[in-house]
Amino acid sequence: MSASAEPAAGRRAEPVTVRRAEPVTVRRAEPVTVRRLGRADAEPYRAFRLDALRATPSAFTSGYAEERAKPMSATLSRLAEAEDGPGALLGAFDGTGALVGTAGLEVARRSQERHKGTLYGMAVAPAAGGRGIGRTLVREVLRTAAEDGLLRQVLLTVSEGNEAALRLYTACGFEVWGREPRAVLVDGLAVAKLHMVLVLDTEPTVAGR
């Protein structure tokens, strides 16, 4: 399971064209449909997320064991928050209806941070790799962010050494602005995180300049 972005400690390039978020079909090999996830997707989403955490533990801040111990109500709560907005959790489904990819947009709630969103939970099943699903999910997250109307930037973190994810985010317009050493400890092994940002509009005027 290839995965990468989790919420950053600070919770962002070119302008993103705004259009209404609708199911998007990627036509490579077999059709893959991307749509918003909701409460009704709790079981497949939980199973998919646990598989991702187990397969690539260094890509997430959450651990497999702790997430597996949580009740289904925790998954329902996460999906309800995403479904009700602001923000969204997107899923990619293959021709059989199986969930093969996810990516979410979390929106900061405080008034002075409401302009920031975070791309999180990005993961694609190994069997579905190489079909552009990750790129499609990231672009749909960015369209959702642009559609929000209040967001000015989207942030994410990616584990240092995950070159495939870094290339993907860079190709989608994200830029590295910082590095956090020992961001997570996976079985005692320190993993650094690169912080990235994509600006949706021109930089606002900064007080004091």
C-alpha cells in the first residue's frame, strides 16, 4: 500500500481551476471512479485504512495496532465529519466496486486558520498502482479545496525517502518548505517528514511588512 500524507503540525503553486466536484472516472486498464466517502462506506474504508497502516507504517502518524483497537464508531465519526464538511474524504473504486485508493482534505476550524487545508490519508492499493489513481485523487482534493471558497493553501507531510510520493506531490504543484526530523518513531526507527505547501491564490498581505 503506497501512502503518504497525514495532517501536519501547522495544518498548502499555481491557481487551481474551480469546478463542481463530481465523480471522476480514470480510464486506464479498467474504469476507476473517484467519489466522496460517507458513513455508508465505513466498513470498506476501515479495512482499507488498516491495510495501509500495516503495509506502510512510516507513511502515517497513526499506528496499525492503535487504529485496529478503535471501535467502528471512531471510523463513523471520521466519515461523518468529512461527509458534513468542510473538507472531504475521497475514495477511488475499481470496476468491481472495491476501494483501491483514498485521500482527504481536512479544513482548519479556527477563524485565523480557516484559510488552510491539509491533504491527508493518501493511499493507493499496490494492485492498483501505476494507473494514475494517486494523481487523480490529489487533483480532486485540490479541486475540492478551490471549491471551498475560503481556502488559500493546502499543506501535507510526506515521509523522507518516499520518492514516489514526493514526485507526485511536486508534479501537482506542491513545494517543500520544511523538514521535521524524527517526526514519527516506527518500531523505534526515526522517520523525518517533509512539509509541503500548495498556494491556491496569491499570498495575502502580511501585517508588519
